Amino acid sequence: MNVTRENFPNTTFIGDVVNVTTESLPVIDLLLAGSPCQGFSSNGGQLGFEHKQSRLFWHFIRLLRAINPTYFLLENVSMKKEWRDIISREVGVEPICINSQLVSAQSRKRYYWTNIPGIEQPADRGLTIFDILELPAAANQPMLTRAKKAYCLTATHGNCLGKDGLPIPSEIIHNTKRHQRTCILDPTGDWRMLTPVECERLQTVPDGYTACVSQRQRYRALGNGWTVDVIAHILSKIK
């Protein structure tokens, strides 16, 4: 919300979706939602719709039916087919799976449910992680996928940071050995985290877009966010 206020100061905030009622809303042309993915993610305990955050999906359904917008768009992670089928049944359309690697330098497979017609796969821009780096990196990167993309950015990417916002060497070593996804090797052989600007570029967000919040919050917001150019591709199909 702070990032939105900084970049789009005329945005109106109406509060927690649980408490939103439709009586006070104007006509809605486009309803977008990315209900929390923790219950569906392989890292979230596989609780599905019973997860305390992922069950917010049902508030999207409540508002979708009450508002009946011209267009809607719902995003979520790759999940069990049984859960995907429930979502498809409730919104009335089948999803399209788009990997952000087509328009960015990270591998980020997501499902999009929308009634916007004519959605196809975006063109492959051929970007690699080396195209988005602020600082040089070694040629062989453990965090790279086979397509020379970064692994999927997550909200916990900044876990290597201390309270002062500076990387903790022991945490960098821990993350490097355990996951080999949150750190990158520079030409001198030292490990470092991706910078916030590099993470912005992975999400095709303008440089400095999240600079109004703390470094830890920048990582969290970007990891939780959408790949902007995928959304722009989908919305470009609106007549």
C-alpha cells in the first residue's frame, strides 16, 4: 500500500477485503485478485482452501458474483489439479499458464483465470539474469535455471538481511548451501544477494519503484507481487 501511494497517489484504498461490501462501490469495470498462495504452494503445508490466508479466495468469489464486473483476472501459483479445478468451477473459466520467463529473467510459472478474450502466450524476449544485473556476476551461477533464468523470486528472498538492512554473512552462506537460489556469485568468488533493483527488474517493475519502503519490505513486496509485463500482456487484449 505504501508503494502504491508513492507511485499512484490518487489511489483509493477501501480496506480489508473481508470487510468490503458492495453497496458502497461504484460500477467496476475490472476486478483483479491474487489471493494468497500459501495454502496451495508446495512450501505452505498443502492446506489448500483451509489455509487461513488462502481462504480469502472465497471473498474474491463473493465480490465477483455481487459486482459482476465487465472483466476479471485472478492469479495463483501452480497447484494440485483438484484445487485448480475448484477455482475454475467457481469463476467459470479455465486458466492459462504463463511462465514469466517469456518476458523476464526469472522462471515464475503462474496460472491466470480471466474472461478477457484471446489470451495467448507472450513472445519470448530471450532475457537472462545477466541482462538485469546492477553488479557483475560470475558466469556459472547455482541460482540459475537451465534457461539462464533466476529461480522464482519469493517474499523471503531478503531473509539474509539483519535488522540494519545489511546482509548477514552466515545467513548468506546458509542460504547458498541449502537453497542456492537467493544468492549470486560475483567474479571475485564472493556471494551476494540480488539487489532490490535487480529484483524489481526480475518482476519487470521500473527501477526504484519500491524504494519508498525498507529494503526488507522491498524484497517482500516484490516476491509477493506479479510480473508486471505478464499482466500488461493480458490486459492488452481488452477491447
